[in-house]
Amino acid sequence: MKDECGICGRVMRTTYMRQCQRCKKMFCRDCMTPDVATGDPMSMLCLHCARRIVSPRTVSKYAGLESHLKFRAAFTDLVTLKFARIDGLIGSNLPMAAYRDPLWWSNTSSSAHAKAWLDAGWEVQEVNLKEGTVTFKKVRTLPRKPKKKSLEITQPFTPVPVRPLRSSKKPSNTRVSKLYARIKNLERQRNMRQPIRGMKGKSQ
Ligand SMILES: [Zn+2]
Ligand SMILES: [Zn+2]
């Protein structure tokens, strides 16, 4: 049995391959790293998933809509927005589905866009595809963020205890940077491979 590694593209025996715990796809062992979060050496992550864990994408495309609704929540329970206005808020275009399919506006947290208004405490009440407008209704009030503590000095300065360097059990920065270096290398190799093939084709 042979299979292709999902990262480096090499075809090899499946005995040399492992399944990623996160995406469940098969990769060669060179393209995997043990999941340091579990400490189990048999629990492996592909480098793509490891990268996503190390630096997850935190800002959704619809973050602008979410913060707008959070802001409006202080003044009103009902907000009607033109689709073009939403484009402006998210700094991008709504997908065609938003213009064509009323189901796109369903209040299901499984979609990134609905999650944005649900997380803000709002639901879509009505959508008018003909007019290109959507009406959101506030369904819950979010707890107010605690005020930032003032920088008033109330206690005398006490130095932070210095931890000995070697006692840390966290994944080291060296490990993370090695991982990045390996991903970079693979990307470079892949980018190099294609033009070389093209050149050979021309000369032969
Ligand atoms: Zn591989
Ligand atoms: Zn994976």
C-alpha cells in the first residue's frame, strides 16, 4: 500500500505514514510533529495543523460587522443595513450567495458570517434580497467589558521573581522556529520544482 503525503507530495509506503490528529489526513512522518499539547508521542499533527495551532487565524472576515453590531447595541435593538454598507464594514465583498440565497442569512453559528452577528448578540430578523437589505434584531445584551484598571500605583514596587532558564516545560521557541523553517523549506522546494520541470519540457 502506497499513498501520497499531503504536504511534501512524496509517494511512499503507508507504513511510513501517519494520520494527523486534527485534519485526519495522511502524511509522511517527516511532515509531522508530535502534538506537544497532549505529550503523547503517538499523537501526531501535520505541519499545516501545527502551524494553525501555533498561530491561529483569529480575525474573521466578518469581524467588522460584529463590532459594528456590538457598537449599535448600546443605542438600539433593530438595525437595518444595506448589503453595500456591510461590504464597507467588512472591507470586502459579500459573496454572491448573500445576494441570491436567503438561506445564507440563516442564524446558524456553523457559518463564519452568522457567527459574527450571533457572537455580537444579534440575529437576522428579515432579509430583503430585492432591496439588498438585512434587518438584525438584538437578542441578548453582552456583558460589559470590565473597565481597564487604572495605572495608579498603590503598592510599592516588587521585582518579578526571575525564573531559572531551564525549568520551562513549554514548547521551546527553538522548536517552533524549527517547524517554521521546515515549512518554509518545503514551500521553497515546491515553488522551485515547477519552473524547473517547465524548462526541461522546453529544451527536450
Ligand atoms: Zn511529507
Ligand atoms: Zn493536519
